[in-house]
Amino acid sequence: MLNNLFSNWFGMDERFIMHRYISTRWSVIVGVVLMAAWVNYEFIANDTLRIDLLVFLGAMLVTKMAVMIYYRLTH
């Protein structure tokens, strides 16, 4: 009975998990594109190259590639 009560309150099905996954993926894509656009704007308009933004873009790139390689090798 307690298990059924918790599953009714906190139950998640596959659709919820997939919707959360897809929305997270799109938010990361939009964030990376906007950050890359901002880095280019700062470089072109103000002749400044923000290293901290480049570090974050590089970290996102390395993480994405590492996860892609990991999933390709293990699944």
C-alpha cells in the first residue's frame, strides 16, 4: 500500500523522462550557441577575447565528446 501511494505521488513514466531529457538537451544546445555568439560578438565588436567563456565552451565540448565516445563504446 505504501509503495502504491509513493508511486502515485512521485511516479514517473518513460514519457516524462524523455521529455525532461529532450528539454535539457535543447537548453544546452541553445546555451552553447548563444555563448558562442557572444564570444564572437565580443571579439569582433570590442576586440576582446574572453578566456573564461572559451574555457566554458571547451568544457562543454570535451564533456559532449567524452559522453558520445563512452556511449558508443558501451552500448
